[in-house]
Amino acid sequence: MIPSSFDYVRPSTVDEAVQALASAGEDAKVLAGGQSLLPVLRMRLATPTTLIDLGRVPELRGVREDDDTLVIGSMTTHYDVQRDPLVASHAALLKAATDTVADPQIRHRGTLGGAIAHADPAGDLLAPVLALEASLVLAGPSGRRTVPAADFFRDLFTTELAPDELLVEVRVPKHTGWRAHYEKFNRVAQAWSMVAVAVTVRTEGGVIEEARVALTNMGSTPVRASGVEAALVGVQASAESIGAAASHAAEGTNPPVDGNADVEYRRHLARVLTGRAIAAASGA
């Protein structure tokens, strides 16, 4: 199908982009890679009056350090996140999850900020951002504000972003020395996760001192598995202790039902994949 007609705006600064978005009103759409938006436009599931392309705003790209925090521009592509040495050193979980996103073509065009703002519960980058306790910097006509990832995702495809705001930065506390793993179960024909688990742990002498665990597609937003995290702290990374902790993975979740899986199957997957991910991350 052919998209409906719209005005096209290509700003070169964040200020220009914010102004364009405010001027266009609620029927505007932001293009931040387009790997989810363009198919929706072609099928006319969205009919924006204005399309604002962020592809030529240089300040929205790249990774830098700010003391104990990594600052990742929202338009940084998955490909660049995969290969950035700062991400590999200080946010291994984000790299591990990004490695599983779609295929090379998508990873060269899709962006971290675009995936987060889209807020698809089956998307692979929401749970890692939640587990890493990242913060999202939003820019609008009134200035900038910072929202913790735990407060950013409101519901299915719904976030804290106001209609006149842009996601401009992802701020990730450094997890230097933490080991990580992203365990994913999906149909071979598509890369979307039925269920996936993001795990990062800090170990000393084989004992898990700290743990962060978040689940993909176990609700309308990414979910922190707090019961698993609590059960892991202070225990030896063994098959028995990991299995006991992983048994808490589905607690407090509300998995969707679709053609791939029902609720109980997804809860079973959550427990199994959590155990695998913890074992891989801890080296057990």
C-alpha cells in the first residue's frame, strides 16, 4: 500500500526538532530509524500530518562517559551500540541484547531511542534498559527532564513521552565488571521475543553479590523480576541456587496471549529462560 500524504521536516538540531514537533501538533510522527514506523505508514495504520526525521541531528548520535554514567544518544544505531567499546566495558547487558535484534540490515538502520520510544513489549531493548536502571532524557518546549526507565513505560506502546517531547538521551549507570546475558525464545521466522530475560550480575569468588533481572513480553511493559533478584543475592552460583531463584521469575507478571503462546506457556518459558540466563551470566 501507499502511505497517506504528509509534510516532511528534517531538522538539524534538537531545538529545531522540538519546535517542529510542537508546531505540527498531536498528529505528527517522529522518524528515528523507521524500522517499525515505515511498515505502519505503508499499511495506513498511522496517518500523520507531519513526519519529523531525526536522521540529521548529529548531537543525538554516539556514546560518551559522564562520570559513572554512559550517555547514549537516542539516534545511535543498534550497529553502533554493538560495537562501541564503552558499552562493551560498562553495559555488557545492553550489548548482549542488541546482538539479538532482528538482522544486520535492521541493526544498521534502527536506533536505540526509536526502539525504546516505540515501547513494543516484545522488543528486546526495553528489559535491558530497565534492568540496568537507565534514565531517559526527554526534551520538549519547556526544556529537558529525566525519567527513570521504571517510570517511563506506562502500558502497551505507551510511554511517559508527551506528544510534544522527544527522547534525546539514554543514561545508563556503569556496570563495570558485571557479567551479563540475554536469553531469548522466538520463532525462527521472526526475531520478536515470545519471552526473553535480561540478566546482569556482580560476582565475587563465585558468590552473587548483586543481580538485576528483567523480562521481555511478560506484560504490557518490561518487568523487573524482583523475586529472582532477591533470591540471588549472597548465594553461591550453583545449579540448585539458580533453579530456586528462577522459580520466582513469573511472579507478578501478566503475559499476553497470542498465536505463539498462552499465559502458562509464557510463564514456563520465563522460569526456564531465567535459569539459563543467570547460569550464563554468572558462569555457573
